[in-house]
Amino acid sequence: MTCIRKTTAFVVTKESPFHLLVFRHPLAGIQLPAGTVEKGEEPVDAAVREVREETGYTVCSDPVLLGAATTNLGPECAVLLDDVDGGGHTLLRGHTVRVLRAESSSKLIPIRQEIFDYGTTPPTLLSAHRGEVRADKLAGMVARSFVLFIEETPTFERRTQRADGHEFEVFWTPFRRDISLVEGQTNWLAEHFDVIEAHLSGATNR
């Protein structure tokens, strides 16, 4: 099964009280800088790039690779390995789509990309676009790397950053185990919290 590489960045301030760099997506909510590793790119380099693109912040510290995890998306979901035409709307590489019919009589598999507003309860479906793609252009597994950056005191508190066609609110939030992030990311933070705290303790005591 084809696997796509992704990366997630934990950018934390060096001095206590510690703060974590996050941004608020207008539809998805508060999240960590994360994204797809490009061809020929290393996960740590992708993490640096994603932080810069999504928050406008340029990390200054050396990256610490915390580890990686591989997830099987199951038969009904996949990630696009290339851009796909969705009837006048481009379905972008790295985005998750629904697989409408995994076993297709043709060489193309029908897919559907749904955009939700997660600021409502339940989430509101804003748009949906269909397309067709070859099976070898779909990844059924995600290999995600987690990268830590321990930074000096930041020079800003809040600002906005334009990325992916949206205006993001970028800010530093107190570093806690239970920060409410978008689906999945709260668990990533909880899983890595102790090791990040250990790295922070070592950096503070130097």
C-alpha cells in the first residue's frame, strides 16, 4: 500500500513559563504547523518550511526528531499524491479524500473531497468536489514525523498569516498537555508531552 510522508512541528519557547506556537484556521480550529513532505525533502526540513508557511515564523534552533508513526487510513479514505481536477476545482496533493468506490471497473477511482466548518456543532459541510484518479495516485497510509524546536522568547504575541487561501491567527499558547487542538493533534501532543518536557528541562538547565 502506498504511503505518503507528513510532518508535524512542536515549536516551544525555551524559558519558563513555556509556550507552544499554534495557529487558528478559520474552519478547522487551533492546530500545530504540519503538512506534507515534498519529494526529495527531509521531514525536519519540511517541518521548518511548514512553520514558516503557516505561521510566518522562522525557527532558529536545531530540530529534534522525536519519532514517527504510521497510520492506515482504511478502505474509505486516502491522501492524494498529486493534484487532481475536480470539475473545475483542484483537489490538492496531500489532502485527504473519501474513496467512493475502491474497486472500480475502470482504471480511475472516484473520489470526493469535503470541506467542513468545524467551528459549528455538528460541523457544517461547506463544499464537496468529486474527481477521478488512478489508484497509484492515492496513499492509504501516512508516515508522520514529529519534530521539536526549542526557541528563545518570541518577538510577537499574535499576528496573522495568509496561507492556503485563508487568514490564520498565529499565537503562542501556554504549553500544557491538554491544549484543545484539531482532531488527532491533541493526541499527538499528549503522546509527546513528556519527552518534550524532558528536552525543555535539559535546555533550561544548560
